[in-house]
Amino acid sequence: MDEKDLSYADELINELKKHLAIHPMQVVGPTYHTMNKRLADLYFLKKEELKGIYHLTEAHAATLRLQTVIRYDYKDDQIKNPSKTQQKKGVRFSQGLQKHYVEFDSELAKKEERGLLSRLREMPKEWTVVQLTMQARPENRFKICPKDKNITQPTCLHIVRLPCGETLNEENPVSVMIDKPKGSEGMPTIFNLIDKAIKELRTKYGRASDIRKARDRASQMIKEVVDELSSGYLREWRCLLLGTLFRHQQWLQVKDCIDNVCTKHKSYKLDSRSRQLLYRVTDGAVYLTSAEIQSAVACLVTDSNLAADLTNAIVKFQQDNSIFLVARRQPVILIIDEDLDQLPWEMLPNLKRHPVSRISSIHFLHALYHEHKDHIVDGCRLVSELELGFYIINPDEDLKEMETRLVQFLEKRIPKWSGISGCAPTQEQFSTALLEKSIFLYCGHFNGTHYLTQDDISSMRVVALPLLFGCSSVALQDLGGRVQPTGVSDKYLMAACPCVIGMQWTVTSDDTDCITVMLLNSWLPGPIMDLTSFRSGGDMLSSRKEPELLRLMRDARETANNYSNSAALIARGIPVKMRE
């Protein structure tokens, strides 16, 4: 940029910041998001990457942050002055997330990019945060969408990689913007496909064969979405979504591959950002094609001879290190743009083997870390007291076969658990389980909010880890207009719950039952059960012990016969681990 352009960019930045400098309780989420995305674009043009990254992190979950602050103040008032309404309903108000971690005028917020670095440095070194943010679309500033009328065209995408803890001593936050997919004219986009697939999965009426065909069509469309997401949208930069390697020796191999080539080209000064990204390309090379490796190197290196040598070295590394396909990795926590949330990111080939969770913004991740840091070991929140589990199974009394199978399994595998089956829970039973138990299992329709409302959940401090195995149990609901999507998982995390497991869309009972028993059988302490006879047809379910819940979800997904059921299973929150 020349001086005139820089001056104009500075004027725009100052003008946008004036609009952002409003009362912190008057933030309008969609407007706040758009202005921060615009600020990020301007800072990237000025080559001030960290400032741009900070504003991208501000472009997520603004409405939820404001709701958390308002809810905190309301609960504080209710705790000090219990209302008659509270006493009548029997709701036990208690504080969840501390509001100062998500406030817009907190000390960390005032420090902007330095505050962001402080947040990252406080969190476990095992975590890698990857944020996916769609570029702002000017035409949508005043656009009001009807309910369930989602966007249909992808835009340019910012991929932001945020290392945590001690890893910040070696790596800096980095951002790459990728162009929108070059789709064929008239061909359906990933948004068209996922919308159509979800509608097919909602097919409930007609002949059984027609319903099965609808599910098969949906599964095929979701597979196409995953393929297009990986090779058409993210392309070579999908390597940025990988977590850090568990074995440090493997990471040293990655660095040596790049450093040895650069040593031979001493006349070319490779900046630290490009070197860092080249490490990431090498680390993820086993998931890339040779053409994608060449394209990534060409984006980072201007010297043709060095670029050729680096490409050859990375391709050779790819060929010699297929072990990286099964290398153990640390957790990745995805912060996903609200317009991208319903896409099956966890099914990407480079992610599906590894522990992955979602969170609404860096502010909520930081807040959850501080709520649970005394119980976090090696990057995982420990869960203990196995006997303190509670289940609600078939509360609507119309899934009798599921009820029989699951209750028999639970009584044999974890006899100390208590629960109810075949009848609706009272509000008191539901809330007591969330407040006093370690694990809460819900197997029924949706997520149980027709028994305990979202407002009631956000009014308490949830102790239990909810496993919600119902259709669309953790999906974000599109409310239409310019209201940001929200779901019960937001309320659980607002109530300081460490993690929520559930389904993104409509699922079928048989596969969901198998996912449920496989997760519990392999995750919980104690001897595992032989599950050969659990599934109709006698297929063997995995019985591998794994204390890390996110890592185990890969095996759970493979348990399902139907691809759409596999892709529906996701986690929101921080990594959790069962204490043996």
C-alpha cells in the first residue's frame, strides 16, 4: 500500500472504532461482528497481522457474550434477593461463567491484541485453537433473512491458528485467507447440499423403504460436503486445522525438513511467519496432494529455486512419513463462524482421527478454562466419581425398544448409576441431576428442554457432563431475522459446564444406541462389556479403553452404519478425560 492508501485505511479504522466505542451493554451482535471483520481486513492490508487476528476473534459470539453478562447480573440479583417466582418454580440460582472473562470493557478487552495474547498464554499448551471466519459481505449489512433461509454461497475464509500456553514461545498466532471455491456455474454449493441433506433426514412419514432411501441420499450429500469442504474450500490450508503432535521428536523431524533446505539458501531471508506456515504444510503433508504442497509453498516463497527445493523436500517427507497419518495429536478446539456451524468439520480426513471440540469464541474458551483449571491435567478436564451418574431414557414413552436395550446395558455396566426410564422427569429430577451428578445421560427426543427450559439451565451452575443423544440436541437454532443462532449447548456452557456431547441433526435410534453404549463402555472405568450381541445382526462394537472422551468419539462415529449419524456426533466445550 502507498502512503495515500495507508492514510485512507487509517481513517476507516478510526471511523469504525468510533462506532465500536459504544456502551458495552448496547452491543448489537451482527453489527459488532461485521465491523470487526472490516477492521480485520484493513489491518491485514496494513500488514498488521496480530491486530487483524484480534478483530477476527471479536467477530464471534458477541450476542452470547452480552447475554452471559446480563444473565450473570440477573442471577446475582436473584441470589441476593430471591423472588417469589424463583421460590415458586424451585429454581436454584447459582453463578456459572464469571462475566469479566467475556465482558466488552474488561481489562483484557481494553488491551486488544495484547489481551488476546494474555488469554492464549494462560491456557494449556496442549490446546490448539483454530478459528474459521467468513469474510464480511457488505450486501448483508441490512439484510434480514427469514427463518431457516441460510446463505447459499461461500465467501473468502479466514483461517486463524492460535497456539496456547508455552507453545506461544515458539509459534505466533497466524492467519491465512483463502479464496472462495471456484464452483461450476449452476452446481449446488456445500450450503445447498447440507441444507438439503438435513431436510431429507427429517423425513418421518411414508414407507420404511422410502425413509431409508432419504437417509441414504442425505448420507451421500454429507459425504459430498466433506469432500468439497476439504479439497474445494480449504484446499492446501486444511493442514492448519491439525493439532500439535504428541511426540516432540516427530515435530523436530518436521522442522528439520524445512530448516535443512533453508540452510542451503542462506541468501534468501525467510521470515518467521512463512517458516512457521511451511512447518505446518510439512506437518500436514500426508493429507495433501503434491499439487497442493506446491501451491502452498508458492504462496510463501518468492524465490523459484528455493520454492522448488522446498516442494521436493516436503513431497519426499510426505512419501517417507506415512506414519504421520496415524500420529497421535493433541486436541483442536474449533471456533466456527455461525454460518459454517452446521457443516461436518469433524469428518474432514485430517481431523476425523483426532480429538476435536467446538466453542463459540476465544472469550468463552478462556472463561471455561478458568472455571475448571484446578481440575485440568495435560489439557483435559478430569471427570471422576463414576457412581455419580444419572440417566433419563425414553421420557416420551415412545422408544420402548431403545429403553429396554439401554437400561439393560446400564444396569450391567454401571449398576451404581441412578435414573428414570419410560416416564417424564420432573423439573426437580432434571435440575438435581445437573447440579449434583458427574455425568448426565439423556436418551430421548431432542435435548430435554421440554422438561427443563434453557432459561432454567442457564440459571444454575451445571456440575454434570451432559451426554445428549437426541435428534439435533446440540444444533444451533436459526431464529430468523438478524438474531444470531443459539442452542441449549450455549446455555450449558454459560452455566460453567465443561463440555456437551450431542447430535447436530436428526439421527436414527439404532445407530445412536450403539454410539451411546460404545462411548460409555470404552470411556468409563471398570471392566468393559462384550457388546457382540448389542446390535441387531451381531456386529461387534469396539471395546477399546480410552479415557479421553474427544479422542474416543472417532471410534464412536465408526460404530454407526449410516454416515449421516456418524457425522452428527460433535462436542462443544473443552477436552475432558475420565480419571481412572
